[in-house]
Amino acid sequence: MVSRAYTVAFQGVEARMVEVQCAVTAGLPAFSIVGLPDKAVSEARDRVRTALTSMAIALPSKRITVNLSPADLPKEGSHFDLPIALSLLAALDILPDDIVQDVVALGELSLDGTLVPVVGALPAAMAAAEQDRSLLCPAGSGAEAAWVGKTQVIAAATLGDVVRHYTGQAPLSPAEPGEVSDLPQGRDLREVKGQERAKRALEIAAAGRHHLMLVGTPGSGKSMLAARLPSILPPLTPAEALDTSMIHSLAGLLDEGGISRARPFREPHHTASMAAIIGGGRQARPGEVSLAHNGVLFMDEFPEFPRTVLETLRQPIETGEVMIARVNAHVKYPCRFMLVAAANPCKCGYLSDPARACARVPQCGEDYMGRISGPLMDRFDLRVDVPPVAFSDLDLPSNGESSAEVAARVAAARALQTERFRDHAGMLVNADAEGEMLEQIATPDTEARALLTRVAERFHLSARGYHRVIRVARTIADLDGSETVRKPHIAEAVSFRLPSPAVA
């Protein structure tokens, strides 16, 4: 007789169903696991055997074979321990086979039978709901998985609790979802003195999810401005929060099962590898671009990143997803993020200050910014020069707008875009609009089109640059409450497309 249990194997954010088959047959005593397991899965036999021994359950002197089907799908991770134990307990008639087959299980076993939390409980719960099965997981993963309300989640602390639950001796109550984290009290935009043009660029970028490049001398406030961007972004919608949490679940970043409504803000160091930024590694884990999904990816010292890393950003920026190719699988992760890059104008950083610049001006600036290729630079919607702030201005009291005031305008503009793209799948903000949809929502009036045509001819805008100016102008019009894109909106959008020579 073959007993069956069910679990999942992760391919990106997708959790594919895996059938765990167990057969106890006559023959020399052995315990083998087949079905393309990795090292962690192969070691499950020793953890399962010892955990059962700690419960005073002796394995028979027979041949035990566990097959993970489909056999051509790679199986990675320690979460296969619990489903293997369930199928074996069903084969030994300790648990009812029909009950075990109605459960999707995942969890790592300690040698004493304790269940250790694992990553990916949220995608596993989604897969269980699609299969109309309940989910069994460790107690530490229950609050996270319970956010999927369409399936029952049983969270057990030990393998003994699992046995007592399914035999009716001590039923467990379904797990409850974790707490929704409060939005963090971020830094306020009012703390930034001066830099009104950069603040305006932040507002436009936040309203339409446009990519932003900040260039300025060291200490001019680039990182300070970027750090205050989360304070003006609207909270994640419930759908976005669940979508983002699926990726964070696979990365083990969910805190005690709680889901945050704050948008992700990732700031990798410029020494990060391509696998860290784009994703990959032995198990094709999500990278920073995917962890920033629906949020912000801030890359300080942008030209210092390896050229290969920078060039791989081009495709994710355009498509909103990244494909990680491996010999045995192709893994896809979503990555619709807002890229905010900061850079010094040259290697020494003081290109615009004759008293402090090096002797190679202006060649040093051209060489340094030349590390960023033209096609990648063309993908930035807004490019802003951040000049140094005078010492006298630093002593003045803060009198600019607070983050709350700017956030209110951003939220109103986002609300207009939500209504505009309600019936268009895959489009949420103006940055997503393209083709015929872009023509419908952002066609400039006569004066605006004439100005845009002159600018495109004078500065040789690419087709991508032309459309990005229109998208930014549409966002500016939304912030202005205008139904049409007029000449002032195009003029402001163009001003951010054609910055000072320090940024060009």
C-alpha cells in the first residue's frame, strides 16, 4: 500500500504541488528518498527517523521508499521533513490516510520532534487554497500563513501535537493572522532645508512611480532626500501588501507573521553582487529588485556599482519582472519598483566647485558618469542636480512643507490613477501606461505638443525619452488636478529630462 501526503516546491513566488508517496515493503531495512531531492531533503530521513524514535515510534525492519512526485521537479529545502513524516505515519497506520491526503504540509523537524519555522508559508497557503486543502505548518509560521483566509491553517509546535490533532486526542485551533504592522514614523521632508527642486522631483516620482536620478556634491543631501521618500508614499493596498509579502515570505523577512502596509525601501551597498541585486544563487532566491517590489530601490553611489550589475537593471525596469535562468528551471519574480539613484558628479565629487575640484575637470566628470550607459540613463524619468546648501541656510528654521502635506497630494494623484486604470490589468500608475493607453490619457493639447516637438528635435530625444516625458507630464497634471496635459506640465517634465551639465 502506498500512502500519500502533499507539500509544495517553490519556483519563484509560485508554489507547485508535490505528492509525497511512501511505501513500506518487504526487503532489507532501508530508508530512501527519491524524486530529485537536494542535500537538505535527502537528510530528512535521519531527522524523521530520530524524531519518530523520540515519540517512541519504532520503524519496522522493512524497506521504506519515499518518492517526491513529479520526479523531474527539483526539491530544495528542509520543509519536506513534515510531509515525509506524515506520509510515513500514514503508511504505518498511525494516522488516517484519507485525512493526510487532504492536507498540504511543510515544516522542518528537530531531532526531538519540534517543528521549526520555514520560509514560504504564505505562498504555500495560497497553493493549498487553490487545491481546496488545509495547510499544516510549524507554529512559528502559522500567523503568516493564516493571512490566506480561503484555507484552514493548523499550526503545530511538535510532531506529537500533529499526531494528537489528527487522531482526535487533542485538536488544535486554527491559526490566526499576524498583526498588521503600523506605518513607521519616518523622517519628515521638512527636515531637509532648501533643495526645493529636488523635493518637487520626489513628489512627482512618488505620485507616478517614476525613476529618479539625483546628482550632487558630497553632503548636498541626496541620501537625506531619498530616505524621506517613504514618508510621502501612500500605504500598500491590501492586494499589493499580499503580493509583496509573498516575496518577503520566501526571503524569510516577515516579522512574526505580520504583514506591513509600508512600502519596501531597499538600499543595497554598491559592493553587492549581481545575484544579490537581481536574484539568483544556488536556490534562485529573490534579489533586491524583487524585495523592492511595489516600493523603492535606492542605489547610492550609483556609478560605483559593477557595470554588469547596472546593465542587468535595464530589462527589469522595463518589464516589471526578472527571469532567473538555471539549468533545471527558469524562475520568475515580479519587480515593479521605483529606482532612485544617487551619484557624485565626478570621482572627487566637487566638479562644480573650482576651489575643491581636481585638476582633471571636466574630463573626470565625463569619465565618472560615463560608467552609466546611455540606454540605462535614458530610463530615468527625472534627473535632478542637487546643489550644496549654504551654511547660512542650515541655521534657518525649517519652514518647508511637511511629509504629511506632500503625501496628501501624492495620495490624491494616485487615487486618480487608480480610477483611470481600474479596468486595465497590469496598469496601476502612470509609469505603467504605454502604447494606445498612453495616447488616450496623456495626449498633450496643441501648445503642449508644439513645445514637446521642438524639444524633441532640438535635444534629439529618443522614442523612449519622448514617451517618458509624456508620462511625467501626465503625473504633473494629476498633481495639478488637470484633466488634460497642458504646456506648463510638458515644460516642467522637460526641465527634469534635460538637467544641468553635471547630470547630463
